[in-house]
Amino acid sequence: MKIRTTKPNVPEVDMTPMIDIVFQLIAFFMVITNFEQTQADERVKLPKNELAKPPEVKREHMLTLNVGFNRDDNGRKLHEEPRVLFNGNEILIDDMRKSLLTERRFFEAIEVPLDDVTVQIRADAEVKMGQVQELIQLCQDPEIQFVRFALAATQEVK
Amino acid sequence: MKIRSTKASKIETQMAPMIDVVFQLLIFFMLTLKIVEPEGDFSINMPIGKPTENTEDIPLQPLRVSMKSNANGDMVDLLFGGTSLGTGAEAFARLNNEILKATGSAGEAAKDQEVEIEADYNLRYEYGIASIGACTGRMQDGKLVRYIEKIKFSKVKKPADQP
């Protein structure tokens, strides 16, 4: 008996709706992705304030100092003294002089007056006010002499 | 002459490579996505050792805000010009009102008026930011009504028990 061989009938899948959705997803992720290189450190939990607004004019020269704690999985602080999380290092506030001097020399080398440099302090909500003030005072040291300061906070939506 | 009509042959586009690339892009964007809360900052005016620009003008006395804390860093008292405003969120609301009264009309920031914040060493930074916010102004219909532009800290006083 002769057996007739038939090719299997492959059903054509309509890809259009899937491609539509995938493109929409890509567009969504592209729009919300922040490509800007921020110097924010995730270990720092900033305090919240309704009035904390980004500056109207973008600052050209900024030095960001993250002040925070290393925490365990439960969010407990691993040390009492906060660290300045700076260039991948963890430095005690009192030991920041050398790093700040290096930054000062960098701005001098690129001929940026220190009056144009804003030191943005991103301090954890649990850092003591006195320690933040000590850091500001260190930045104002006669050898360093940064002038402009900004204290960062997360924008609270009410 | 008879013209033979021929149907144009349909060119089938290869969708598979495009879908591969599109999925790779999708995975890349999904993995690199970092949700960041919107951030802002408050400018602090700390002109240590600099002379005043107009020496002829008598400088305005800064409004003084003091914050007292306990050993844990919690705020136990908020004072405006020596008057206690209490504790908690209500104290900062009261401070906001007092600043408005002291500076006059809202909407026009007192350009020369300065606020000096004196905080106990142990006070947590979140209270410092709350007081700076209360002095800066208030939000009205999504817009910032600024009361004060110049905010500074008084000199830090380290308690005796601190290393």
C-alpha cells in the first residue's frame, strides 16, 4: 500500500502584538532609566523633607560627600561613628582633611575658583548634627576653604 | 498583445534576529534599572571669616533657632529666639509660622534676613533638615513660597563626653 507523505502543517504565529508590547516595554524602561552618573551612595538614608527641591540651575562644579553607616541585613548600624563614603573609601570625618585637600588641588588645577564649587553633603538621617557641622567646618579650614554648601534630603511627596 | 499579469512575490522578512535583539535590549534595561527617589538640597550660607559687603549698613540680627536633644539624638525642645515651641512635627509647624511673622509677607523672601541654627551636637540630622525646611518656607499649590534665603549654623559645641 502506498503511504502518502504529507508535510506537517505549521501554523503561522502572529508576532505583531508581542512585538508591540515588547517595544512599549523597551520605551518605558528607556524613559525611566537614569543614565546620569550620580555620586549618591545607597548606604546613606537621607532624611525626607517636602521642601527639598533640586536646584533650578544645575550646578557645574560639585563635590558630593556621602556620610553614612554600614548596616547589617536588619538595618542595624555596624559602627557608631559615621564614615564619609568617598571615592570607594570609608573615611572618618576627622581623617577627611587629606582627601579634601586633594579635591581643592584638583579644582585649582582645572582653574575652577572655589567660590563656584558647591560641597553637597548627603548625610544619613541618623548622623549627628554636630558631625555634619564638623565636616562643614573642616571644608572651611584655612587650608581647604570651600565656601558653598548644600545639605541633601529626599523629596517628600504629601 | 496580451500582457501577462504576474503577482508581486511577497518578501518575507526575517523576524527572529530582530526579536532576539529587542529582547536583549529589554533585559538590559530591566537589569540596569535603578529606582532612585527624587532628591533635593538646601543651600547653607556659611561665610566664615568674610567681611560684610556693605560696611555702612547695620547688619540685621539673625533669627535664632535652637534645638535641644537628649543623649539618643531625639529633639526635646525647639526654641525660636529663646521661646520654646515644643517638640515633634507641630513644633516645626509653629517655627514655620514664627518665621513668617518675623519676615513679614509670604511670597517675597527676606533677602537679607538670616537664620542661625544652633543644634545640640547629638541631635540627629533629620531634625536639622526639618528645621531648615521650616525656616526656608512652605509649599503652596506645588510651588515653594520662600521665607528665608540665608541659613547658617552656629559654631559646633562638642559635649565633654564626646571623644
